[in-house]
Amino acid sequence: MSKFSVLALLLLLAAGGVGLVLYSTGDPVPDDGGEVNIYSARQEALLKPVLDRFSAETGIKVNMVAGRPEGLLQRLRSEGRNTPADLLLTVDAGNLHLAKEAGVFQPVESPILDQAVPPHLRDPEGHWYGLSTRARVIIYARDRFDPAGISTYADLADPELAGKICIRSSGNVYNQSLVASRIAHYGVDATEEWVRGLMANLARPPRGGDRDQIRAVAAGECDLAVVNTYYLGGMLNAADADRQAAEAVGLIWPDQDEHGTHINVSGAGVTQYADNPENAVKLLEFLVGEESQNWYAAVNYEFPVRSGVPVGDTLVDWGEFRADDLDLALLGEYNPQAVRLMDRAGWR
């Protein structure tokens, strides 16, 4: 049994199997390709087809432990040089920045990655690279709300919207990064004023995930909500009541006449003590290839980081939009200020 298999099994037993998934490419692959071991904050179902394809093409076996971002980072820090992980894959630039600051990444030099991933979607020193993007947008109830007066995030603080907005808690890194982006653009004082106005307009205390916000708008608990696009895409393509809820809402691309809609990434970096760094880089390069990028868009409803890649019907139906080209490394740098600001402003 490999170093990865032994430690991963111990981790699974220690965690009681809760929130942790072990994965290994099931199909036989050539023995000479070696292996690559991933700690992933993304669900197995979102990655398995791509990982299987990578193994089939390269002969490199992929082993994966899936868990929550904060748990995986803590595990990497605790394991230190003994970690079996070669690659940490997580969501949100804020989490990627935390991992870099914790010293669990090593810088990578790859012309393929540098060419495929725009500078603002990767760490300037090569510690992490964005693999897909998602936009944080405003949704509204089609049957009872006129979206004509809403075109910016700033509009969410308009007193006329009192009692109309749903949003998840300040503990969610997606919201922290949205606030961090506004600090980068407008400064702390203006952003805090905006957050206070937003909090004054809530229809209910912040709770639930992004899907819950979509369901709340459809159910009439609020008229507006802030969500990531890929949650909406997944619900639109579901076969249950979630599809009806998603079809009941419309989408607004905020700030199209200003700096553009706030975006974020899922991304990955090679771990500091990787046993298989070359295979880890090969996997990163595979994940920014056209085939993988197209799969992300068609199946996960995320936008490619690589330009010129076709996307699925759902993303096409939403139309083109202007994305904010803010350097996403700033989202991590401003995260502590964003968290303190949200606490002062009463965002719980």
C-alpha cells in the first residue's frame, strides 16, 4: 500500500468518514506513469471524469482525498513534510491565498500554465493557478420584481429594497471575497457603508447556502439574492423541484458599466513537500487544456479560464458579460479587512 493510501485511510478513520471521500482512478493504467495525490475541496463527482481521462492519456494514477477547504489546509499544515498530497485543489482565491500564506504551496514554472491562465487569475509567483471561474451575481423573482432599477452591487444598499434581499452568512468565503473586491475598488469606508445598507435591506437573517437563496427567492421569502452562477446552472439542469425554483428567477450581471461583475476561481497549487511534483504539474496543465476547460463549462456550469473555449447551452443562454479583471490575489490580501468590516457592520 502506498504512502498516500496508508495516510488517507488513517485520515478517513480519524474523521469517522464524515465529509471525507477517498478516490482513486478505477481503470487500470500503465505502471510506469507513477501517481499524483490530491487533496480536493471539490466533490468527487465534479472531477472524476476529468481525472479518469488524465489517467487514460498519461498513465498516471490519481488518488484523491476530498474534504472541506479549511480541514484540508489544516491537515496539510499538520502533516508538514509527511504529507502524501502533491496537489491542493480548492475553491475561492481567499482560500488559495490562505494556503500560500501558510506555506503549503511551492512556486511552479510552467509556460503552458502561464499562457493558458490570465495573470489576474493566478498567483503572481506561481503558487496557485485558477482552473475555472464563477461569477457572483444578483438574482431576482421574475414574477414580482422589476429588475430595471438594479444594475450594480451598490444598488443592493438602496433603502427602497428594505426587506427584499436574501444572502448567506459572513462566514462564507464567497461573500468575504465579494467584500474584499469592493475594498480593493472603493476602500474600506465606502465598502462598510455599502455593507451596512445591504444588511438593512435583508428579508431574513443570513443563513443557508447559495441554493437556499435561490429557493428562498422562488418561494417568495425575498425578491433578490446574491449567488454564484454555477449553483444556478446546476439547479436549472436538475430534474427535481430545484429546476422549478431556478426557472422562477432571473439573472442580473452587476456593474457592467463600471469595472464588471465580481468573479472568483476554483484553483490549485503544488504542495511544498510533494513527492510527485512533476506529475502534479502535468495534471494542472491537463486541467487548463481545452478538453478539460470545455468539460468544466458544459458539466459544472463554470466559465473557462482559458480563452476561446466553447461553453455549454446554459452559459450561452445567460449571454456575454463583462467580468471584473481585478487581480484575484488581492481578494486574499484584503480578506482580513473584509472579515473585520463585515463584523462591524453586523453581517453575521
